Amino acid sequence: MVSAAAECPDRLALVEVGGRSLTWAQLDEEVGRVATGLGRAGLVAGMRAMIVLGNRLEFVTCYLGALAAQVVAVPVNPGSTAYELARMLADSGARLVVADGGTAPAVREAFEMLAAAREGRPLAEGELEDDLMERARDPRLVVIGDAAHPGSDASYAQLVAEPPGPRPLLQDPEKLAVLLYTSGASGRPRGAMLTHRALVANIEQVAAVQPPMMHGDDVVLGVLPLFHVYGLNAVLGSVLRHRAKLILVDRFEPETTLDLIDDEAVSVVPVAPPVFAHWLPVEGLRDRLGPVRLMLSGSAPLAAEVMDRFTEASGVEVHQGYGLTEAAPVVTSTLCSRHPRRPGDADGVRHTGSVGAALPGIELRLVDEHTGHLEGDDPGEIQVRGDNLFSGYWPDGAGGPDADGWFSTGDVGYLDADGDLYLVDRVRELVIVSGFNVYPSEVEEVVREVPGVVEVAVIGADDPETGERVVAYVVGDGSVPADDLEAAVRERTTSHLARFKHPARIEVVAELPRTATGKIQKGRLRGIERRRALGLLE
């Protein structure tokens, strides 16, 4: 970024919908001011700063300012509830939080929950466990704009008030750069520890793909949330690497986003699979995507038939990949596929069904817990090795790559003879709603606290707009009528969980299907949902 500011200072780097923008020189200046401000606020290398913002200029400047100061950035979903924020604040030990007018109220409420937990007062929302509170600090709130409370909050203007000071050189690339909350092995969200080495490695691995995903003269759509690893490193990181221009969009709206693509001459469009369902019915799609040379799909699998239909309707080839937070995130891409066409396909139709081959510098293998390393096209759990991998889960590095550098992803797939990866299933029962991870165990924990609930099983069901939706199967103790129990579950999940985690449907049932050993058979519940989708159930 420093070299970009020197070589092309007046070129636009960031454009925010609404008119604000930063050139490369202005971006470099603002990042330096944030880094200096963090130091004046008492943060030193290794301390954590949480970012609770949508896609706006200040997200980028705060994130890059934290990296420049060697402070650990903790970007989180700005739609998180106060209880979710309190858990992440306590767990990360964040000493400073940056918010805006939309997110500051929930952050303040989270601060109050931390104070109550320290004083031993019970929280209506749930417990903040002792191991979390042992790491908790008394964070300071920095608020963008006029929403700061005088006397208790600092303003963003105060944070960036001083000119940039000298930036310390990064002596050790193994220093922690970012904590990104994901499922880990336990099901409850845990902070994946991504070092400077991991972030830069994946940016360079993506840059080595041929043909290139991005050029310096590209205009890139920044509609993917920056708090998500895909938007953060695969999009923003690559834009910085190639000195492209990023158009920041805080909310996806099908028609408005298409207009923006035309107005800004957007050439690279990285999106999540639900976008294609929104755009497929649009008339004149081919003309409205006229400036686009490349569509990239990630964060969840895109159905092969949807990919083919979209390419036919738009004239734009869609490339997808496979990745995960712990890999910073990109592991494979169809741009790396060794066989771009299926036998018998018409010329120009790309091979579909796979998520592509491994990026340069990344190794893949399949394993079976009983037989070990698999050969051929048998499905197995996907393991990944490369410099882009994380260093384990916060705070102790547990669950990271093994002694030989291999990380077990929890996903099941198979490799064909040419090295293309096909996803089959997930070992972990993750539900992906509009590209966001929903961990069933987290939703189940909230539902179990509802009076009258005996058991609960949360699964994902196909949804044409969001990819998947959350469905909760609930067993009551008979003390509460089914309709009232459903309403109580809905009320609690609405107040305790971010919107994308809310069950789209709650089924109150007499019992849950179980194996002979007593394990809930979620596969049978998914079968019920598939039959329901086909109209075989009322």
C-alpha cells in the first residue's frame, strides 16, 4: 500500500456507495493516522481491537491501521446481538472497539453485560463462562460520526487526529494479525488465529493463479462483508495486492447492485451463491452485466445447474472455489482446473460440478479415519497443507495443523484423476445462510433454555434465495401447548442470535429419530426436509 501511495497517489483505491472515496495516498495517510491513534490509546503489538462495522471506508482504515500497528484486528458481524458481542469481547480480550451509530448501542449493551458478569450478577441472556471472563478486559469504545457519547466514548475523529508516526517494521511474520470467529472443532464459535504470514501467503497464492483473477485496472465489487474472511482477504487483500479499485457496498440489493455495476464499470464481481438466484430472473441480464469480465462465487457451494444457467443468461463465465476461514481462505479454484470442459460438452462450456483444483502452493489429500490416506476417487475428509493455514484456535492454538502441517477441514469430498475437488458433504454439520456460518450447536444451546423444551435438533434445509435456511426440531415436555412453545422458541432465538441464525421454521415434534446408541439422526431430519421440498409432505 505504501508503494501504491508513492507510485499512483491520485488513483482511487476505495469508493463507498454514497460518494465518499479515498485515493491511494489518502488511504495510506488515514491508515497511518489510525495506527498512531491506536498507540496513543495505549494499544501495543499483540493487543486486540474489535471492529464492529459494515462495508465502509473506516472498516478498511481501521483494519489496515491495526495491522500496521501490529495490533490484532478482530472483525465481527455488525449484526451480532449484544450477548454475542459480549462473548467475543470477553474471549478475545479486546481493549478497544470501533463502532458506528448503527452498532454502538449493541456494543454498549455488551459492555454492560461484561460489567454485570464481573460483579457476579446473572444475565438473562445466558452465562459468560469463567474462562471467558478471565481473558476479558475493560474495553474503550470509539464511535464514528456524531453517535459518540461525550465523556464515555472516544470519536473516530479523535482516533485519527494526529499525523502518522513511524510504522514499526514487521520483524516476525508469525505474529498474530487477525482473529476471525468460526466454529472450530467444538461447534461454538472460536477465534481462528491468522498470522501475517497466512494472510499474505493466500493473497500470493491467489495472485499466482492463471489466468489472473485480478488486474491493476480492474474495478472490483465489494459487496461481500468485510468481517467475513472471503471479503476481508480474498477480496480486499487481493485489491491491495493488485492496486485495483474497490467499490464498497454495505447491503446487497439485486437491482441497485446491477445499476452500480454499470455506473462504476465493475469488471470483477466476487459474490456468494444466493446472488445468482436473485439475478437469474432479471430481464436484460447480459446487458446489465456488460462491464463484467469475471464472476467469482465463494463462501458456499454453488449448484452446477445454477452456474450453467447463469452463464447462459449473462454471457459471463462463473468460477467458484473452495475455502475456509482457517485457510485465509482460498484453497481451490475452477480457474486452476486442468480440464475446463467435460467430454461431449459444447466448446466454451466449462466443466461444472467441481470446485476446481488446489491453488499454487497448496496441497490437498483425502483421509479416512479407519484406513488412513485415500487414493483414487473414494470420498474422504479433506486435509489441506500450505503457508496460508492458521495457527490454531484462540487462545492456546489448539486444533491447528498437525506436526506435518496438515489441517483436517471437516469437509468430505473426492479428487478426480486430474486433481479437481468435488464436495460431497460436511463432517461438521455447519449450515451456511447467505454465505454466513451458522453452527447448529449454538442455536440448540439457546433453544434448550426455553422453558418446556426437552430436546432440540437444528439442521440446514435448502433455500433458493439464501442457499440454506435454519430449521429447528423441538421436543416439549407437554407442559406448554405446541403453538406457545414455538412462539417462545422464536422469541428467544430472535433476542439472542443474529438474524441469519434465526430458525426459518420451528417444528414441534413428539420425539427425535435416534440411532440404536441414542444419537440423534439428523440425516433422517434432512430427508424429511428434502421430501417436504419436493411436495411429498404437507
